[in-house]
Amino acid sequence: MSGIEILLSDNRGVYIPRDFADFGAHWDGVKAEDLEILAAGPDHEHYWDAWDAVLGAATYTDGNDNVWHLSQDGDLFAYCEPLMTDEEYYNFFGEHRSELDREDRLETDNWYDTSAEV
């Protein structure tokens, strides 16, 4: 199972938030008022504010207790960090899952260099 799923394609354009409203009630952290605004479509004056609120707060817990979050970069994605492979994580977030602290890396390098001098 992948830790990233496309929920809505970017071919929906400005209607992605409106179309999310059709199933958004199944996500935790989503206010009913925001879903009503989204369902009204992009002509509603608070459409984009409601969408920002939903993107920042929505979570979904699946049957295996995995918690999913939303992210939009063109397409609308659901992602679950613990289920992501290291490659998925890097491609999605643009950074490695965990990097060694620079001081730890230098300590290791210095230990090697120091041992050669002894």
C-alpha cells in the first residue's frame, strides 16, 4: 500500500475544493460551515479561505488506524507519512525523511580521521 493517494485530479481546476465537499464530511477536523462554503463553489467570497482551513485541519483515520492528511499541488493528495517509502517521502516533500545532524556526521568523520592518526 502506498502512503500517497490522488483524491482529485488537477483537471478539475478551481472546482477541486467544491468536489471535495462531496465526501469531506468523512474527514475529521472539517467544519460543516466550510463544507457548505465549498459546496457553493468558487464564486462564494470565502471559498478559498474555507479551502485553506480544510487543507490545514483535515485528517482521515482509516480502518488500520493510519492517519491521512491533505495536500494540494495541482492534484489533491491524501498522504500518510508512516506508510510512505523513503523514495515517496523524498519525492513528495523534497527532503529525506531523516538526515543525520551535521555535528553527528562530522563527529563520525573525525572519529575515523582521529583513529587513523593514533
